[in-house]
Amino acid sequence: MKNLTIILCLLLSSSWQLIAQGKTITGTVTTVSDGLPLPGANVIIKGSTNGTQTNFDGQYTIKAQVGDILVFSYIGQKSKSVIVAETSIIDVSLEDDITLDEVVVVAYSTQKKVSILGAVTSARVSKAQLKKREKQRFHNQISNQLAGKVNGIITIKGTNTLGATNVLYIVDGVPIQKNYNGLIDKLEPDVIEHINVYKSTKAIDMFGESAKDGCIVITTKKGNYRIQNDEDYANITENNFETTELDPLSTFSIDVDKAGYSNIRRMINNGENIPTDAVKIEEMVNYFNYNYQQPTDKHPFSINTEVVQTPWHKETQLVRIGLQGKSYKNDLLPASNLTFLIDVSGSMGSQNKLPLLKSAFKLLVNQLRKKDKVSIVVYAGAAGVILEPTSGDQKETILKALDYLNSGGSTAGGAGIELAYKLAEKNFKTNGNNRVILATDGDFNVGASSDSDMQTLIEEKRKSGVFLSVLGFGYGNYKDSKLETLADKGNGNHAYIDNMQEAQKVFGKEFGGTLYTIAKDVKIQVEFNPKKVQAYRLIGYENRLLADEDFIDDVVDAGELGSGHTVTALYEIIPTGITSEYIKKVPDLKYTKQEVAYNCEDELFTVKFRYKKPNEDKSIEMVHVQDTKIALASNDMKFASAVALFGMQLRNSKYFNGASTDKVIELAQNGRGDDVDGFRAEFIRLVKSYNNLQ
């Protein structure tokens, strides 16, 4: 009997130890209404501060003890409690909660008094917890779901049916333009006195048709809060004239990005002020195609040069250097392994972001072939795969996956990139086109988010042989600098899509160039003849400049050229014998004397090109020599100079010599040419619109 008692005691002791140690509980949280997973749902052990959130697929993992009560909650859903028993898997479905016509959230402190219509729960938290939760939960509540946890004090339920994408915001009595709605995310919780949330019926009664999708009225403590534009652009310092006698070499990487022009077009059409650093002249010039000859030799592109008198300065000359990439018909392009990486975070909710993105991608999907494969990765608070590799002839399946996308949550851009590259590498096509196509407004705020962090991540990922295309959408919080960095370091290109016309241009007319790279790490080095050129200035390309020694260093990254793409660079040069205010006197050299080879008297400059084949690491060099003849400007030269001049005016350049926008219009009209697609005519209309705004 004594032995039996000892054995029972040991067994009970072991059981108690197991219970005390706890167990790992896993499961999935879904909705009762449609069975879809709930990413970001809260799972908390009742009576404690221990908890977790579900991932993108609604899955969670938590340590708990038998007898603990797990509380599952999500914005707009009824909370559910489950007792932990012997099973280690607990799946939960949450029911929709009631809807509210009006919610008034008062006081961002620890006060208890709350005045609201509907269901509200309150809980005390410490100041430290309050501060931590502010950043994590507050902004999603007011800018995306119109419901949620405010400072960890109040949970507002049942407002998830209010569409947040076209909601009218009123801050201190001032309506906020819909294109700036994303800027509400930047409001700090501690400046807010209270928020009123009105559903559509009551909102229309109070604020008219502009509030048909609901209205959020925010009152700040000071009562005079101002919303500022929060777009980011890399700093640009305009290129100056360089003295040929001291520095005859000019070296830079090509740039086929065209985002700068479509972004500026959007600003002018919206009547907005244009930030100086948003004006990238090379991207404006390269937005347009020029009539360069197709390559006829073994190289994947042809070289074209032209020298004319500068249309805005009679004492200088304008040099145009153009590359024409070899064009391939779409059906001759190699098989593609494409991974769509799509930002579905809360900042993408506007009509000109995710809805436009989905329509744009459908243009691309409709051109895919059976041998092409498409995967779709999305990211918000977490990243997930919503479409495994699918053949291009399964268009309905791909389009259905796109239609499924909705916005919500924070922006884990780094995690999305990691997952997209992992999937692309797993399905890598040897001798094929392996590419991630990232579509976002660039507002990364979770994980790797700074430009330098993203650059490091992408530089590592490009070693896999997977290229990157970056498509920017939206405005108000558009992060151009991040997207430019990603495209530059990811062996890809960057475009900004502001409407379906631009989507058609990128995915329709330039399908091959957008997806298929024919030459990578393309560098240009121009050597000017000091006997003929006093000074030169590269117009644009400020963020693409390279050290002269980088030209022959195959480790140094440079730009990529796609099928059918053109690249144009412009130099303004000052001939010898001309007195110019742009040239500053320099002291004579004691140890170095410049001498020009006797047989180079009739040469203006020599331009060298280096490039690599897409799957190779050793560069190939091409050389082109330009004579001193001054030609009459071709139509393409007139038009390119018009675009460059307009860019200089927008940047308030010190080099456009007082030329007016009328001069821009004159040049563009004279250089319009055939203009089959009407892009040049659109530019002329754009300049006229800008002129009328001044």
C-alpha cells in the first residue's frame, strides 16, 4: 500500500510539472462568413499579457497551459474564448460583429469616460504599454479599417464595412484631399484630442456627397494641424561644366528608367508644385522613343551620335548620344519565370494604387504564353504566397488571384522581397527570363526599410541571377528614392504608373523591354578632345555618375538595357576659343602638360561603351568616334532638347539661359515627327498646361 501511494504521488507530480511547463498550441483563425484566414488577429491568454498575432495565412503559435483560456479577437469580429485542453491544435472561426453609424473616440490618455454608440471594451494599460501600442496599432485603425485599437485603451468593433479607400478626412475642420489620405498615417497619436467616425448615411447628411464613402473627423489638441506632402526623392545636385584640360573623361551608367516623367506629368495634371529633386532629366528624355537604327552587327545595340548648335544658347553645342537595343518579337523571347510581388498594405488602399495595379497587371497577364510561369507573392503585416507557379495559358486562374487582393495592414517590404526571391530562385529557368516584378508605393515600414537596408538586401539577391522590375503607384506618400534604389541595385528598371494609359505603355507597347534584358552593366565613357572642347556638362544622370576607373572594373554595377529599349544622353559643350561665364579660370599645371595626338585634329570626342551579356560576368567594349561637323538638328534632336530644356526649367537650373516655355513648345512642335502613339503631342499639352499654371 505504501509503495502504491508513492507511485501515485510520483505520477501526480509529473503531471503537475507537465502542466506547469505548458504546451505549444497552434491553429488557424478564420471568419465564419467566408472561411478566409485572418492575418493579424490577436491571440491572448486571458488574465495575462502573453499573446501573439496570426501570420498572413491566419496561423498562430503560442505557449499555454492546460486550463488556460485563449481569447481570439480581430477588428470587426466578435471575440471568442477557448479553454486549452489536451489537444495542441485549436482552430477558431470568428463571427462578424455589429456595425456602427457613428463612433466617437475620446481622449488619448488613461481617462475612463467614453462616449460612443455601439460596442466598446476598455482596459487599463501602463504608460510603457500605451506608447508601444500607439505606433503598432493606431495608424492602421484610422487610415485603413476605420476601426481598431486606439492607444491600447479602446477597442471599437463593427466598423469594418466602411470602405476606407475613398473616405473623406477632415482634420481640424479642413478637408484633406483624397490623394493625401495616406498622410493621415503620419499623425502622431499624442496630438489628437478625439476622432469621430461617420458611416455613409450620416456622413452624407452632414458633409454632402464628398463623404458618401464615410467620413473621419479628427480634432487635434492644438486645433491647427497641417498635413504636408510626404513623398521622398533622392537628393540631386545638378552637374556643372567640367574643364576638359583638367578632366577630359565623363563616365556614367545608362538609365532606362522612365518614372520621372510620368510622375511629373501626374503632378502637373493635378496642379501640384513639383519638388526639385523629383525632376530627373534623363528619365524625362528617355521616356520617349527615338528613331535610332537597329543593330546590324554582333552587339545587342547600335550607337548613334549627333552634334548641333544648342537651341537655348548660341555659343554652345549640344551633343546627343543614343543607344538602340535590339528588338525581339514577343513570341521569340525566352520562357519567363515571373514572380509578382505586390504590396497590399493599408497605404495601397487608394483607387490609384491597388485597384489600378490589378488592372495594369491584367494587361501583362494577357500577353503571357504557355511556356511562361507566374507566381504571386503579397505582403502587408506579413508576406505570403497566394499563387504558386502557374502556366501563362492559365489566365483565368492568374486573374482570379489578382482579383482576390485587398489592402490592409503594415508594410513588411523586406519580408516580401525575401519570399519573392526565394520562390523565383526555386523555379529558376536556365537561359530563361527570371524576374521579380515589385509593385508598391514604396512606403516600407516593417523590417528592412531604409534605402541603405534595401540596397544591401537587393545587392545580395541579384547574385541569384533573378532580375528586378519596380513599378511605383499612387501619390501623397510615394517613395521614389526607395524604388529607384531597388531597381538600380536589382539589375532592373523603374516605372511609375499613374493611369491605364501608362500601364498600356509599360506592359503593352514595351512588354519585351520591360521583361527581357539583352545587356547588363552598360557603362558609357566619353573622352572630349581638349583641342576642340573647352568644357562639357552632362545633362542629367546625376545619380548615375561613375568614377573614371569604374569603367573597366567589371565588379562595379551599372544599368541594364531591355529588348527594343532606347537610351539617350545629352551633353552641352563649350567649343575652344569661346569666352563663357560658365568656365572658371584654373591655375596652370607645373608637372603635367596636355598634348593631343597629331592625328586627332578632326575629332570632337570618343565614346566607349562596356556591357555584359545577361548571363556573363566579363564585359565587352565598343568604341565610337565623333567628328567635329555641326549638323542641322533632326526631329528627334529637337524634341529631346525640348524635353531637356523643360526639365532644366522645372529644376530652376542655372544653365537654361533664360529660355521660356514658349521655346520648349516651339522645339517640341518642330520635332514632333510622326508621333504615332501621341506621346509627344501629350508632352506639348503638358508644357502648355504648366505654362498656364504659372
